[in-house]
Amino acid sequence: MTHMPNSPEGRDIAYHFHAYTNLMAHAETGPMIIDRAEGVHVYDNNGKKYVEAMSGLWSAALGFSEERLVKVATEQMSALPYYHNFGSKSHFKAIDLAEKLVSMAPVPMSKVFFTNSGSEANDTVLKMIWYRSNSLGLPEKKKVISRLRGYHGVTIASGSLTGLPNNHRSFDLPIEGVLHTSSPHYWREGKEGESEEDFATRCAEELEALIEKEGADTIAAFFAEPVMGAGGVVVPPATYWEKIQAVLEKHDILLVADEVICGFGRTGKMFGSETYGIKPDVMVMSKQITSSYFPFSAFMVNDRFYEPVAEESGRIGVLGHGFTGGGHPVGAAVALENIAIIEERNLVEKAQEDGAYFLKGLHALSGHPLVGEVRGVGFIAAVELVYNKETRDQGEKPGTLGTLFNKALQENGVISRAAIDIAAFCPPLVIKRDEIDHILGAVEKSLDMVASQI
């Protein structure tokens, strides 16, 4: 669809393609046309105002009308609207951003590679992992492991890493060599009488069992989000990351931290890896890196990852990979300014403090008959809906509660995102307390509306 002509006919075909792929949601709520935005609010084409409690797609950290981002984009368009980084060429914005990202890394990092989306970044990391294994003379060490319910994108490779069935069905995914281990959702997956720590141990044991079954000499890397986003805001149980990393270290397996949602303050630290003591070899970044004012992504690698790649490129004479828009000067300029604003306004600390306030408000609704679990960290949260608290039953048609709640919430002036029967929240970092209160009030009212319908 990216080559659709910019004509009425082309736009109509593009719309209908999108509409049919979302038929059920549209049948329930109808298509929404967003016409303009200001701060944390968006307005539809009928003039109705909503708090955008998902930051668009987990991404508009600074809200929707940050003039400083508009200004630097305009200035960069005038100075250097485009250039590439092929053939030993570059430009100062990409260089400055690479240096800034490396300086911010929670663990030592060496190099930055620029791409255009989180999907592209994860896709490229997988290619580089294969390339690295060939450089090391380990042609069998190519398999990678990600997790059920994890989300890493929708291209062929990143869509395979994603552990959600609807991103695989009828797409012939996942591709060979991409394996999945258990989801670390204690509330849903923990056994009766099992503590969080015991559950974390079981997750690590299941990962090790998979590695041993496949052969550690065939496993190159483990991909994971510090906190799962699109899979339902799954917060890892106590000791999970400590135990998972011990398994990876034991078997000499790279760790790729997908920070696309968690990065740049979302978890109450600059990166989710900081929040959970993760020491990745690769960090993948997008979304909040520019507050999505410009399509942009990047990943950082450490020397352990980079040096074999550089050696192989030296032998071949070229690294045969790159993107026309990778490291785009306008995107790099916006990213630099976006990061500067996050730092200047102490938005990481704000996410920690106001996120705790938001989570406290959601937890106050835990007694509602439809609320199974409230979970979150920093400024990312979820409310899991159930018909029966004791059995955690989602009914004969999972997703019904989520659809009804999402529709009610929208009627009450708040935009969320339903993952089956999980209502996710990821508000802009700049949101104010009274706007948080508005979300909480709408959540409570919407829960009552749904309860009355069923």
C-alpha cells in the first residue's frame, strides 16, 4: 500500500483495505477521523475532544503540539532537508544524535545504526546477528528466541519475533529459526501457591530447556521488551530479569532489549533496561525518540556485538545493508530536541511520580466486579477485564469486554487501546494531574457502563 497513488481512487482503496482489516472494531465503534490535536488532546472531525491516553501508539511523549519540535524540523528542512549515510558520508545531526545516544546508554555501548521504524530496527538486528555468526565461523548459531505475547514489529522478521497469534495468522509466520518461550505474566500464568520468584524461576527454566532442546550452539540471541507493551503491558515478576540473564550468560547468547515502547522515560527511568537491571548487547529504540513527530528509529550495539560485524565487513569490503531514510537529518534533529526537552523538563522523574499517582488511582478501582488485575510501572499501565474474578474468565468470545470498554471509554472522552480484554494506558509524559483525574473518572464510569450492559 505504500505505493498507492495519491489520488481519490488510491486513497479510497487504501481506506477500504484498512477498513476491512479492522472490520470488527469498525462495526462496534465506526471509523474515527482525527482532525487536529493540542497538548494531550485530540479532536475528531466532528469537533469532539478526547484525552489521548495511549500517546497515539505508545509514542507521543511530548503530546501533540510541542512547538520546539516543529521549529527544529522546519529549520532543518531549510538547512538540509535530506541526506544519506552511504558511501562514507554522513551529516552532523546523525553524528550528534549517535554520540548523544551512546552517552545515555545504561550500559557501555559502541555504535548506533539508524532505521525508520521499530520493525525495521528489529529486522536489521536479526540480519546483523546472522552476519555476526558467520563472521565468528558459527554458521549454525542463527536461531533466536523471543516470548509469547511479546511485540517486536510486523515486517517478516520482526513479525516473526512478535509472539501474538493475530500477527502470524495467514501471513505464514513465524519464519524458520524464530522460537518462542513463555510470557512472564504472573497473574495469568502463575500456578496456585507459586510465588513471583518461583514463577520467575520457572520462566528461566523453560527458557533453558528450550535452549538445551535446540542446542545452545544454534541459539544466537534472545529478544525481549523490558515491559511488554502491545501484548498487554506485562510487567516482569520479581527476580525475572536476573534469572533470565543468568541463563543467557551461561549459554553465550546475546540479549536484545527492545526499548521501542519503554525507552525515553516511559518506565520512570530513561530506559526500561535501567528499571530492571538489564545489561543488553543491543538496545532498539523508536517511538518516543522523536515523540513520533517524525518516523525514526535506531539501535545501539556494544563492542561484543559490533566487532565481528566490522571484521566481516572488512573481509567482504562492504556492509551491504542500509535505508534511504536511515538517520534522516530532520528526524535526527527532532530526536535531539525531543531528548533535550525530556531532560530539561525532568519528564523521566515526572513519569515516575505522576505514573505512581495514576496507578494508585487505577488500583482504587480494583474492587470493581469487572477488574481482574491492574498492573503497570512508570507511565504505562493496564486494566485486565474479566467476567469472574476468581476464575479470571474472559467468556466464550475473548475480546468482547475489551471492545465494549474501549467503546464506552471513547464515548466518555478518552482514547485507550484494547489488547483482547486488556485496556492499555500510556499517556503523554507531559500530562497534568487534572487530566489524569479525567482519565480515571472516565475509566470508572466506563466500567459501570459495561457492567450494566452485560
